[in-house]
Amino acid sequence: MSEHGDARRFRDPWGVPHLRAGDPLALAAAQGRVTAYDRAWQIEVERHRAQGTSAAFLGVDALDWDRFARQVRLDDTARRCHAALDPATAEWVGAYVAGVNDGLAAGAARAPEFAATGLTPGRWEPWTPLGVWLGHHILFAGFPGKLWREHVAQRLGPDAVDAFATDGPSVAGSNGWLLAAERTGTGAALLAGDPHRFFEDPGVYQQIRLACPEYDAVGLAVPGVPGIAHFGHTGAVAWAITNAMADYQDLYAERLRRDGGQVQALGPDGWRPAHSHLETIEVAGADPVEVEVVETDRGPVIVGGPDDETAISLRYPPRVRAELGFATLPELLRARTVTDVDHALRHWVEPVNVVQAADTAGGLLHRVAGAVPVRHPDNGRRVVPAWNAEHAWQGWYAPMPRAAVVGRAVMANERGLAAPLGVEFAPPHRAHRIAELLDAGHEWTADGLAGVHTDTYLGSAEPLLAVLEGLTGLDPATAALRERLRRWDRRMAADSTDAARFAVLRAAVVRRVAAHPALAALAEPPAYPEVFAPWLHTGSARWAAAAGGNSGSACCIRCCWWS
């Protein structure tokens, strides 16, 4: 046990910090201190990424991100959102920041990356946690997918857009499910969260316990951000989230011009002044780089500029509303019922999540939380003209979708509860498989649910295997492979040679499809900033091809499928 001011800390056998303090502000400061001690390098990198200053110590490889962060105005947006916080939430965030500043020196002293890069830990500002949150989520909703569709439309024609489905630049996804008390062997509801994160060092989440006289909460915090946002419980109520796959960020084609020292942008009401200023990015081992930051009435310009034929701006809710939803965080820690969780989520903005919660009194919750603008359907699919009034935002989608929980509820990024809010969703095989497994049992326990978490059955294998059935003229070796895959149990077990054979096959199919002459026009990615390249390069096999199949959603063929 260690003490610091009004806070006490001990670590359990797994090294997880348990913090106790006399009041919420002292506890927030203690969380900041322990985070700075445990994750100093991680949170300092995230601070610099939010400010667009990471190239100053990471070098030229970080320049593309820094340029984007400056152009999209991450740091300025964080300042705006912080300025709009209610006084109590601002004070709570400030206590966390004070704790980070108090612990950074000690944390940096034990992190070798600081010495290796020559980075000196800096000082966190009151808005820095909001900037860290924005940095994590600005690309989370996948707006670069609209650049991909624009590429397809320009090269293959608008009718070809719906023949493709895009995934993000990494194997993303998340599962969750909620079992009502009548489906469990304990007489209490069971809630499961499965965030599907890569193995990372350090991880994007931080296990932690936060206790004071007002509450006692345990869960997964995001280093650099106070509280427990996504997965947690307070003894009487628990909550978990998955990505709702909502579309809430729009891209506008801008016409820009210079008029003396001013930049102007063409909007629905004609030419209007746009904000413009220059910033300098310091780059370790290279010359500084100057970047022009331009913002129109739609939002910051993230592609091109006044001297280019093509300019594209991004409109996203935190910038428009000056809100991130941070007022939710202290309320979640105080929650005792699903009604409390539901009420806390009224503030939530970014990212848009499907939330499930359960309490010890039998309350259940299954809803979407976040801010999604109401606008023309084309906004969700393509880059739309800034000068056309029909593409302006027309308010906010409300109320957010919710559903009663009857027996069980499943969330796996599929086209389900959040369907009215999005364009592309995950294929439904994960949700179907979870539901199938849950429906096969009646007396579920937490230990029993480990089998659902670790299930290796690959439901998405069927469309490709069905294609194999119709092939003719196969040589003996290929026919033997098809026969093996026909008998394969569809489980991606680590020791399964047939699973490995299937993985090799599907990777080969992706490469062959990407190299097909009909898609040759897509081979050369458009000249967008490098930070968007993972969404645009066909050679990365991060896009999916043939329409149809798999219960009405696009049939994804890619190197890595969700299992």
C-alpha cells in the first residue's frame, strides 16, 4: 500500500492498481498519477499526436499524422470542447490532469523510450485528455471509406460503388451480449464485453479500480482520460459497448480561392471567407514543414487547399457541437442502476456506441449512444458538394435507437439496432454465432461464457466454400484440397492444418480478385494524404469485393476475416 496526499494505492497480484481516496477529485488526481507512472510514454505520445507535434521526436514517419492533426484541428477542437464543459466536470478533468503532471517525471524516468528519443515529458493542459480522446477516435468512424467510394465512382462509375464493401485499416470489431436473469444459473443477469483489440504494448485500455465514499468502480480506462468510459461496473450496475458502425462524419468537396490575403470557399450562399493560418511542424532529423490550416463553414480542409483543384473538408460532431460527452464519465462512476447509466449517456457524443447494461435489481439496457447528424443519404456514401444546400446538416438523429432485452441481446457491429444510423456494417456471422451459442444453453454462468468468448467457428467461411462446390476441371491435388475443406469443421483452431489451408486459400482469392483486369483502374490509389492510404490501396487487401451473400450483407473476401 502506498499513500499520496488523500489517496491510497495498492496493486493486486496482476499489477492492477486499486485506488482509494477521500473524494472524487482526490481520486481523479490519483488516477492521473498512477497512469502517468505506468503509462508515461504512451500518454505523452498521445498528447503529442493530438497536438500534431509527434514528428518532433518520432521523426519523418510521424509527419503525415501531424499534418492531418493540424489540418483537422484536433487540439483546437479539444480546447473548444473543454471550454464548454460544465464547471463540475471541468474541475474533475482538471484534477486528473494535475495528477498526470505530478506523476509524469517519475513515470518518464522508468520508461526507456524517453531517453532513446530525447523526449522530455511536457506539461498537460486542462484540455489534453479531450485531445487524447479525439486522437483515438477521429478516424474511428472510418470517414476515409468515403474517399474509397469516391475513387471507385470516378474510376468504375457510380453504379459500381455498391458492389464494394470497405473495412477499416485494421481488423476491427467487437462483440458483446447480455443475458437476462432467467437465462442464467445465478439468478442475476450476465453482461459480456469483447473489445477485439490487437495485442498491443502498451494496450489501449488500462485495468483499474477507483474507490471513494461516493462510489467503487472497476473496469477498463483509456490511459490519458479520467474515469471508466467503455467497460466497467460499480457493484450494482455494469456496462459494456461495441462500435455502432454509425456514420456521423461527412466529407465535402470544396471550391476554394484566394482573394488577396484571404481564402474564400464556395457554399450554398455563394463565396464566403474561410479561416486560414500557417503552422510549422518540427521534424526530428529533417527540416521543419509548413502547413496551411484552412477551415470553411463545413469544417477543416483535410485534403488539398486553395491552390489545388481538389479540396475536401471534414465535418464532425465534436467540432460542430463543441462536445465530446465527457460529462458522462463522472456520472457513470456514480451509477447504481441501468436508469443511471441511461441518464448519463444523454451527454455522449463521440464515438457512437451500442451500449448494454445490467443491474442487480434486474434492470437491463440495450441502446445506441452518441451524436449522429440528420442529412441527405448521399452524405453517408460519397464526398458531396459543399455548395449544394441539400447536403447541409439538418439537426440530430433523436431519439437514439433502443430495444427491450427479451432473454438475451447480442451486439457485434452488425446491421442491427444501429441500422438507421449507418451505411456499412460488419457481416452478421459473428452475431448469429453468438446468438446460436447462447440459445443452446439455459443455466449460463460467467465461467461458462468463456466458451463463447473463445469459440473458433468461422461462420464467414461458407460463401467461399460454396463457390468451391461449383468448380469443375480441377487437378487431383486441388480436388483433394476441396475435399479436405468440405470436411473441415470450420474452426480456426491454432493446431488445425485445414484452418491454415483455408486461410492460405482465401488470401490467394483476395490477391486474385484485386489483380483482376476489371479492377485495374483501382490499382493506382488516388493522391490523397498518406494517412488515408490504408483505406485506399487495393494491394493491402483491406477492402472487400463481391456483393450479395451472407444474409444480405456484402460478402467480404479479405485476408483476415472476423472469427
